[in-house]
Amino acid sequence: MAVTPLSEVATPAARDHKWGFGAFLFVFSVFVLSAVLIGAVIGLARPDSTDSVAVILVGTMVPTFLATLAALVVTKVRGNGPKIDLRWSYNREDLKAGLKFGLIGLVCTTIAAAAWTQIVGEENASSSLGRLVDDQAMPLPAAVILFLYVWLLGPLCEEIIYRGLLWGALERLNWGRWAVFTLTTVIFAVSHLEPLRTSLLLVIGIPIGLARLYTGRLGASVVAHQVNNFMPALAVFLITLGVMQP
């Protein structure tokens, strides 16, 4: 399937939004501060429950949801809304392009993850979420919620923040599209706050960013991210059910 280059995509109407890079910093601050606050509140209320199901679900999902909500509010209050400002769409062409880049990314990520595991060792190879759910059995409803978050909802939220808000902020600074692609990919990797996995996250972010770059639309990168996250989400699901060992 041929993907239409950005240069051939119809140029949208001129955007006059009043938000920029400061909006991304605000949204990322919401994420970090809410994560710290939630951790502190749970730690004070239930100091012996840091590995409980509720802590995992709330601590993992709520900060991301709050940051995404902040991003959407910024586009409504200071711009034209997410459809225009973030180039949001979700149509057949987005699905086709996202599947193509997502499958390419899945292959590249699998190879890179295997090589990276050999370098750092099995004990250091898990993501922060993987370490969190190690040996943590969950009831089926909670495991399904976490699976759907890692596979579908988390990627949607992250794309709104990074390939939506951040991408739009850098475009507003009149950066070239390859510069925007490069910087958003780097910030995406670094912002996960997992220094040891940053190089692997760069590999993961490249095909996702390319989906956004070559289509000019956010929907394609959302699909690519969701495809890339399916196998990790499935692994987390099987671990939390006790079917697979971490």
C-alpha cells in the first residue's frame, strides 16, 4: 500500500491557535505532578499496598488521562479544538497507513528488544509497568482493563500529547517537518523517564512518528502505536493472570 507523502496531502486551513511549546510543558507537568501526588496520597493512606491492583491501575492510568484531558482543553480554550489543531482524523486511510507502519515497527521493535535484552540482561529488560506487575496476580476484570489501556487507550493518549500537541507546537515555531519528527521522537523516548530503555523507546517511536510525518494526520500514528503495543499488552495480560511467567 502506497502512503501519500505529506507534501501531497491537502494543506489544511491556516491555523491560528494561540498555544505553543509552553502548552506541552504544562501538559507534561500535569502528568508528572499528578503521578507524584497520587503516589504520595496512596503511600500515606495505604503504605503497605504499593503493589496492589488498585495502585497499579490508578497510578498507571490516571496521570496519563489527566494530561490528555489538559491537552484537549488547551486546544479548545486557546485554539480551534483537537480536530484542527492536532490534525485528528480516524478514517480508512489512517487505518491502512497505521497498520503498515505499526507492523514495520513491531518487527523492528521485536528485533531491537531482543538485542537490547542481550546487552542489559533479563533483569533490566522489563519496562516500569512490567516490573510493577511482576508476580502481581489480578482478577480478570482488572487484567482486561490494564490490557485495553496498554493496547488502545495509552497509545491514544500519548499520541495526542506527543504527535498531536508537541508536534503542533513545534510546527508553530516553523521547524522543518523532519526536525519536528526527530525532536518529537526524542522527547517521546526521554519523557517515559526510563533512562535505561531510552534507546529502545527511540526505535519504538521512529515508525510511529513516520506514520504521522507521511500522512500529516494523527490517526495514522495512533493506529501504528496501538499495533506496536499489542504484544506488550498481551504479555502484561498473561502475566497478571498468572498464565505466563515474567
